[in-house]
Amino acid sequence: MANEVRPASVDQLVWAQEYQQRRRSPGLAFLIRLVRDPRGAAALSVLGVLLTFAFIIPLVVTTSPFESVRGQRLLEPSPSHPFGTDELSRDLFIRNAVGFRSTLLSGLFAVIGGWLIGITLGYTAGYRGGIVDTLISRAIDTLLAFPGILLAVLLIAWFGPGLTSLSLAIAVFNIPFSTRLARAAVLREVVRDYVLAAQTVGCTGVRVLFRHIAINTFGLFAVQLPIAIVNSILIIAALGFLGLGAQPPNPTLGGLLFDGRRFMRLAWWYLLAPASIVAVFMLALNFLSDVLSEMLDPVRRGRA
């Protein structure tokens, strides 16, 4: 028959799939690959739930994290109080949500600020070399001579306790690692042919760094960023446990852990909620970092 539809060959089907993949934007194609990995899908799902808990729940729930209801001291988890209540009859569900939001925002701002400064210093040191590299490297070595927690405590003692000084301390803590990471990445890329070609045609140093080298080192930072956020959250929780973060009655995960330690036997749920949030958040970010490492590393991707 003239109008008979002939079945497509294998080559035609492969070509059609490749054509559809080329039509997708790079960001969408990368997200699809990430979601197809079970670990990536699980990590994104857990992070979505936690972010909803931190940013949507405080807007939906009308209960105040500072509201005390007489006669509801240290109640067990129930439909009206999913995480129970604390020693002052305050709802732990909303307090954990607000506390996680403040801890997460402090950690994100600290990592972003510290990494922006560190990456700029590392790029400059690796690309310029010479006396500039020596001065920046020695300054970073001096900063690394102080333990991170001790440096954070000193900065908080100087500026006073609070989320602002805590974020500043964690940002300073992130500068040395990101500087060394960026410097090593630039030293690896600066001898490549594409950099020499860009320099030959007259590209400025800033354009070579942020238009060519930065694109080829993005994968390294994408893999290490979740780990840096995990470390920052842990340090913020530890300093909050010591009373150096947001001051009462403002809730933080570290502060909730500190308050709940006195009721470990009487009210086990008090400690369970903030500890579980930190543990699940860390696990999801570690899964995400591992998947990104396989996707962006050609060697590991080939083995997988």
C-alpha cells in the first residue's frame, strides 16, 4: 500500500533520541540525569521535604515558636504537637522548623561568602603566580594555623554572639579550603591548550579566568559545595550548642540540642527531632555530592 507506515530502523530511533537530547537545555539535561540516579532522586526528594519544612511550614502554621500554653509541659508527640512540647510548653514542631531555617540560612550565607572570597583569591594566586601567589599562599597558611573552631570562637567573642557574627566566623573558616581548591584547579587548567589559545588571541587575564577556566573548574566546586555546607551546618550547630549562636528565646538546632540534653530520659523526643534533622540533611547532601562527583568526573562516569 502507498500509505503504509514503515517501521523505523534502529539507527533512526537512535538519531531521534540524540536529536531530542540536543534540543534540551544543558541544565535540564543535567537535572534529568541527576534524577535518573536513585541516589540523586532520593537526595533531591529529602532536600525538598526539609526545605519545605524549614521555609513553608513557618508560613503555614499559625503557632508561634515563642508561644507557651499552660499545662502542656513536655508533652509527647501527638497530632496537635508532632514533635511534642518543651519545658516551657512551646511547640517543638514549629521551633525545629524555625531553628532549622535560621541554621540553614546562616550556613548558606557563610559558605557563599567564604567561597566567593576564597575562589577569587585562589584564581588570582594560581593564574598570576610569582609574588602574588606567594603572598596569598602564606596568608592562607597563617589562617590554617588556627583551628577552625577556635578561630570561630575568637571572632564571636570579638563581635559578640548572634547569627551575624556566627555567619562571619564560618565564612572565614571556609576561605582557606576554597582558596586552595581554586588555586589547585587553576594550576591544572592554566597549562591547557585552550588557555594558551585564548591568551594568544589577546584575551585579558580576567576573561581567561572567568570565561574559560571557571567553566572547566565548575564541576570541582559543585562536588565540594554540598560537603562544605554540611561542615558549616555542623559547626553552627556545635557553636549553637555552646550558646554562641542566636540567643534565647530564638530557636536554633544547636540551642534545641543544648536545651534537650537535660531531658534525655524524661523526654527523649526533645533531642530526637533536631538530631534527626541534622543527620538526614547531612546524609542527603553527601548522596548528592557523590552523584555529582560521578556525573562530572569522566573517569568515575566511565567506570559507572
